[in-house]
Amino acid sequence: MITPPYDEWFPGAPIDGTYGYDLEALRTVAPVPPPPGFADTWRRWRREAAAVAAAPAVTPLGRRGAHEVSEVAFSTVDGLRLRGWLGMPATGPARVGVVHSHGYGGRDAPDFSRVPADAAVIFPVARGLGALNVGIGAPATSERHVLHGIGDAETYAIGRCAVDLWTAGDVLVELAGDVPLYVVGESFGGGVGALAFPWDDRVAGATLVVPSFGQYDIRLQVPCAGSGEPLRRYVAAHPEAREVLRLFDASTAATFARVPVRVEAALWDANVPAPGQFAVANAVAQAEAAGTGARLELEVLPAGHAEYPGMLRVVAAAAAATRAHIAASLAAAQTRA
């Protein structure tokens, strides 16, 4: 792969978004091994979430393309009631349910570009974030959100947001029927999705786009322009927080993958360091090599969290690739059954 001309694309960038890694080096970044009790803790959180009645309330908003769109409110852990958007196929039953998370900028509206016409989809807005859940369960700014509750693994916001994806999946199953689920997440949502999907037996596959929260051994050593920077500074001042974060490393969680996973990882990214993204992909490859049922589909992006020449073409192709991956994941699930 030819290295893009980053000096021309990002002149004067204060951070080298390659962090000194080329593609060959990125493919060797190892995931962080799980600490004792990692899987047991996440499975317990999954059981606790399953015990919560989501009790969805739907407010229709009208048709958009192939979907009837509604705003949906639902209950989750910690006694919270969150909101998001729901899309149901307009012309027939749903074949799959897509749980579609978002980046740290929140979500102002649903984006159906990665969603097949015959899929039900929920776009849950993370606790605390805009546009629908500001002031609910966590602070609204990424700098404060990423640190919220970090004193205890049971209260850390990143873990709680992962748990909320499970209850969002409950909403889809309740409203669309007993459909298999598929997780889509970008940046913040990609990292949270990586933490959540391995523990939900309903999930048939996932797409993780420039996923955050991977490989803290590296992330905590390098500066960045994203939410990892206030986290890095906090851990430097409070080293005990490093032990809490071991339960929330997306690369660690991805080693427990048992389904096909598409990872879109960037060679250059000043917000989410590239080695952390590739550690998530490499974790899926590790699970695949172990014969868990995981299968990695890796797309190497020229850059992440930045505009670059040809980006719109790359984004459109990636959306189509996710739709194709959903179909392939469903076929693989039927074969396993």
C-alpha cells in the first residue's frame, strides 16, 4: 500500500497521526491481555442488563427512505431512561436488527447509509450526550464524559455506555421480533461496540469504524487530539486508574469475538491513535486464529477523524461494505446454526 502524502494533506498538523507506525508495524500491535476476571465481569454486567425491562415508548416521526422512523425512549441500567431513534422497514418484516452507535460528537439525526432496507435499526444516543440525552447519566463534553465514574469499574461511563447498547438491542428484539443483531459503531461507538458485542449471544456480526479505547498500554503513552488526551493526563496524575481501565480496553474485549467483525482502521489519526485501532483488528484476527468463530474483515483507511482527498468515495464504499458484511454475517450465523 502506497503511503498517502500526509505532509500535503495535513500541513502543520501538531500531531503526527501515524505515531511512527507504517502498515506492517500496525498489523503487529498486540491487544492487551485480559486481567483476571475480565470475562466474568462482563458476563455479569450482561446478565444485569438483561434483567432490566426496556419498556420502550415510540413516537412516530414519519418515513425516511426505506424506513419508518420514530423517536424511542427506553429504560436501561442505573435507573436511567435514554432516548434515540428507531427505524423499521417500511415494506415488510425485519431480517436483522442493527444497533448503531456514534462518535463522541453525539448524534443529531439517524444515518441510514450502513443500514440495509430490510433491517430494523436503533440509533441509541449515549448517556449524557446530545442531541437527546444531555444531562442524563454522564456529562455532555467528551473531556468530562471519558472520566466520569472512573474511580470504580462499576460506575465508569464507558462501561455503562457499552451496557446501554445491550438494552438498545432489547428494544429492537421487543419491537421487531426475534431477529439477530448486528452492531455498528464509529470512534467512541466503535470502542464501546467492541466492549459490548462479544457478550451478547444475539449478535451475528459487527462493524467497528476507527474504534477508540483500544490498547491503553500505548494510548496512555502518546498525546492525541481526542478524548484520550484528558484520560492520559488523568491517569498520569492518578495511576491507580490504570487498573480500572484494564476492564475497558476494546482490544482486550475483541479477543473474545465469536462472530465476523469488520474493522475500518486508519493509518493516520490524530484523535484515536492508529495503533489502538489496529490492536482491535489484530485482536479479532487473534480470535479467528484460535477458532472461536470470529472472522476479521479489515479495511485500511488512509486517515481517520480528518478530511482528505477522495474521502467521500471511501466513506460511500465503506458503507456499502458494511451492508454486504451484514448479509455475510447473517449467512454465517445460519451455517453455524
